[in-house]
Amino acid sequence: MINKILAPVAKKVPFEMEIHGHKRVDDYYWMRDDKRKDLEILAQLEAENDYLKAKMKHTEGFQKILYDEIVGRVQKDDSSVPINIRGYWYQSKFDGEVEYPVYIRWKDGEKKSELLFNVNEMAEGNGYFDLSGYTVSNNNMLIAFGTDTVSRRLYTLEFKNLETGNFYPDKLINTDGAAIWASDNEHVFYIKKDVQTLLGQEVYRHKLGTDQCQDILVYRENDDTFYTTLSKSRDGSVIFIHHNSTAKSGVSILNARSPLDSFVPFLKIEDNHEYTIEKLGDYYYIHTNWQAKNFRLMRVNKDTTSDKSSWQPVIEHREGVYLQDFTIFKNAAVIKEKENGENRIKVLLFNTGKILELKFDDPVFSIRIADNPEVSSDVVRIDYSSLTTPPSVYEYKLINGERKLLKQDKVMGEFSSINYRSERIFIEARDDSKVPVSIVYRKNLFKKDGSNPLFQYAYGSYGATIDPSFSGARLSLLDRGVIFVIAHVRGGQMLGRPWYDDGKLFNKKKSFLDFIDVTKGLAKKKYAHPNKIYAMGGSAGGLLMGGVLNMAPELYIGVGAHVPFVDVVTTMLDVSIPLTTGEWNEWGDPAKKEYYDYMLSYSPYDQIDRKDYPNILVTTGLWDSQVQYFEPMKWVAKLREYKTDNNTLIFETDMEAGHGGASGRFKRYKQTALEYAFFFDLIGINK
């Protein structure tokens, strides 16, 4: 007789919450422990992990095949394209089977390199390790870097003398991991985080060689709906504090040569005005939505910054064209824009006014203006990828657009891009909107007869645009006949700022409905077998999965929800939870009844019903700083209680990881192999 594997059953402890005259009872509220030390909670999570292992034990051999397959495509000895900064070339390198990179530099014209960091040695003894990055002082002699060993995105900043190799005793705790050097090579500015809310609201000035308790608070953000970040201008002359909310933003500026002075506002913060700035020489360049829904690029003399009437257009606003990003060189402006969901890079030459459009090969692709630290350069680097082309770094001449391939990631094994095809189509949603969809498949395994399994992914929040890019791991799907799809639902900015606005606040449900309508449309167009469709999303995309599961569970054979944001109302009412206040302009503030009612109507946790759900895989990290582990934990417990089917519901918690999952370049593929095996098992593929 075969013993049935029993799922963990969580205890119920009713916890009553009331607001706006409405009562909710949460039987699993007890699962929250901000310190992550409650033994009963940890035991419940371990029981879930054990249950997942038991349910997936028959796939362990296949998981290993998939994992070996995925990591076997990764080039073991690899290095980044060197970047020149103030006469030094900087590079990261991987050797063999190591999880973390080594960072080196060498002086221009010399061959001998010096070691900056061996992250493998730094990570020894830690289940999780992240180097936030590093910044080098103006004299090239000092380096600041941040480390996180818990995955709460609370970094400790440290300092190293590159001439002697010695570390300074300075340790700045609970920071966001970034340090901005003043021009004197003695002071740095950094952001300190609240350890409970994880909001970075305080900017401090630190003098090298002093204790953190002596640091000077130079700015404090008192509005909890704003996020605060730091950067430095392209010409190195100005330090910026960025104040960003969902619907408005601002910048404060400080002369980098005068670190003891005070930051001053570039412009008074105004409702519905979002902008970022860059400085080069005598001008500030402003990426702004002032009288420009889809943004435009302006410039102003550095002495008249606060007067918008003095702003001069560099790139005018155009209806239907979303100006997404820009960078400034001495002789040109490089901009990234979208039209009808298609990416473009253009170069504006200052001396002639000529605009040049750079050329790319694929019909559907992802591009990014790469790091270009040298403002006097006559070339621009562009990061490029598509659903069929591995990540590539191109260098384009600004004067004529002539390009040179500096590097394309190697896919080890028998990969050839000619075996795959990508498409961009539009699916009509129920309100007649056209939803962009990016599709990729292996040509010889695709039959447009409704027989192929389909893996559908989306995010759909914060205006984040999920451009179609390459994944070596994804080949394990495509090479087994799976169609992979990205649904560019509302809430992202694939079709510009209006596409984002139409998928947030009181329009949030449109993201869910778009995803559902894409699924139905793809089945109707014979891209997929209607009984072999798998949906996947993470974080706010996990919210999307939760909403879709409640609205149309019958459409999917399985759903993967990773670090899912699913307890929307409770989280948005609790200002002690990280990120809550800063999210009100995205989801709404449920302290206001109209937002409470609307959020409650789609909140995945609150809308669980007694009905059949598909097979579900849920993952999280115990130390998640964005979506707390107890959200998916509660959601799984309640789903188990309510669902009326016998389908699989499994839940994995990485006890060492946070929102981004495991650290290191290989370990994270364990979860990818698990999910692929889960999906393949549902459709009867086991090799």
C-alpha cells in the first residue's frame, strides 16, 4: 500500500481587523515574525520545504538533468568588457566553477592588473553574500564598497586604500550600499536605512577615518511616500539627491568641491511633475514630463535652473513616442525611446543638430544605454539582447552610427540562434485595447495547430517594462517544444506612460484581465494547447498571478508565483512593513475607503474562494526585504484550506535568501530547474 503524502496543515488563530466599518478575520496572521526567530513558524516553513521535496522526489533526476543542462550553457571562464574611468580600466572576471566574480583594474597603457576584490573569498562562510558595487575616489587611490550577508538589502559600507591594500576601520552600517565621493577624496555621502521599514530617508556625510556616530545628517526625507537615492553628475562636478515618488519627483544638488555646504533644490517639487537631471559643462539636461505625457528632453544654463521658462527643448515631446532614457556626451545626446512597443536608440549631434538612429538586427529586442563614464568619448556603448540573441555589448560611433561588437555572451553546447524564431503580435483585450506580446520558440518544434505547451510570463506594475531578452536557461523549455511568451500587460510602459497609468490604482484589474485575455487569444490563434498553459510571475508579478488564479483558474494547468505580493490590503495598511508608504501612489492608500474597497476586490489573499485551483508552485526567501515571507506563507495556508481540487500546491522557502533569491551565479538555477521540472511533470515530459 502506497502512503499518501500529506500536506502540512497550519493552525488557525483568528485575528480580527476592522476599518471603514468593515471587519476581516485573518486566521494566519500569526505567521508574521519580523525577527525570523519564532520556532513554530520556522518549523512550519521547514515542513513545507519537506513536503515540496517529497512531492517532487520523482522529478529529482530530471531536475538534475535540467540543472546540468542550464549551467552547462554558462561560459565558466568569463569576463566583462573593460570600462575606462580616469585613466584606469576596470573589469570583472569569473574563473571555472566559482559562484562570484573577481574585480580587477589596470592603468591605461600597462598590462599588469591589480586585484580590487575576490568576492569568493569575501563570501566564504556566508550562506548569502552580495557586494553592492564599488566607487573609486577622484584621485583613484580609495575605494568604497558595500556588503550584505543577510539579504535584507542593509549594507555595511567599508573603505580600502588601493595603494597599500589596507582597509580603513570605518564601517558604516545599515546603508543602501552606495557611497558618493566628494572631490576632496576625504568625504563621502551615503543613505542610511530604517532597519524596520527599510526606507532610506537619511543622507549622511562621512569623513574618512572617523566613527559613524560622528557623521553629519545633511538631508532627511519626511514624506514616507518618497524614495531617496544618490548619484553624481556626468562631469563629476555635482552630487545629486533624488527624491522619487510614483507621481512626482525632485532633485537636490551640491557642488562636489564643497562637501561642507548644504544641498539645495534644483526645482520645487510639483504634483504630477516627474523629472531627472544630468549635468555637463554649463548645462543641466532635464528628462521631464512637464507638458509632455511621454517625456521630453530639455536643457537649461546652470545659473537659471529653477526657472522652467528658461528651459530649452533638446528632444521635443511626440505623441505615441515614449522617451525612456538618455545620456549626455560632450558632443552628443543619446536617447532611448519606444514607439508602439519597439525600442530605438537615437543620437543627436550638438554641432549639426542631425539625429541618427542606430541599427539593430532582430525584429524584437531589448536595448540599454550601457555605462559610458567618459563624457568626451566619440563612441557610445549599448547593451543589446533579444529572445534569440545572447547579451551583447556594441560600440557605436556617435558621428555616423558605425558599430563594433565588443562582446557577445557565449552559449556553450550546440546552441545556434538560427534554430529559434521570435515574434511580436498584439492580442485584443476585452476593452478593445491591443496588448503587445513577445513570443519565442524553436522553429522545428513549433506547430501552429494548438498542440504546443506554452509558458506565459508577465510583471505589469510600477511602469517596469519587461523587454524581450535572451535567457540561456529558457532554452531548456524551447528545446522541448514549449512556446515562451511575455505578455506586456498594462501597468508596465511597453506602450508608453499611458499604458502604465491604465494599469495602476483604480485600473489595477486591467493588468489581470490583460493577462487572461492574452492567454485566451494565444489559444484561439493556435499558439498553445488550451490544457498545457503555464503562467509565471514574481513579486508584483506574483500579485498578478494571485489575481489571475482567482479570476480564471481554469485556464492554466499550473502557475508559478515567486516572492508574490498577495496580501495587498493588510500590507498597505501597515506602515511598519518595508516599502508600504512608498507604494501608496501605485496601489492606493487603503486608509481611504475608496482605495480600501477597490484593493479588497482584487487582493489575492482576501479573494480566495472555495473552488478548484490549478497546480501551484510558490517560492519565497525568509529574509525578503520587499515582500515579506509571511505573505506567501499565509496565502499557501489559506489556499490549502479553501481549494476544492486535488491538484498540487507546493511552497519552498530559501532560508538564507531574500527578494532576489540565492546569491552566486549557479545556485539560483536550482530553483529554475525545480520550476521547469514542475511544469514538465504536469504535461508529461520527463526527459
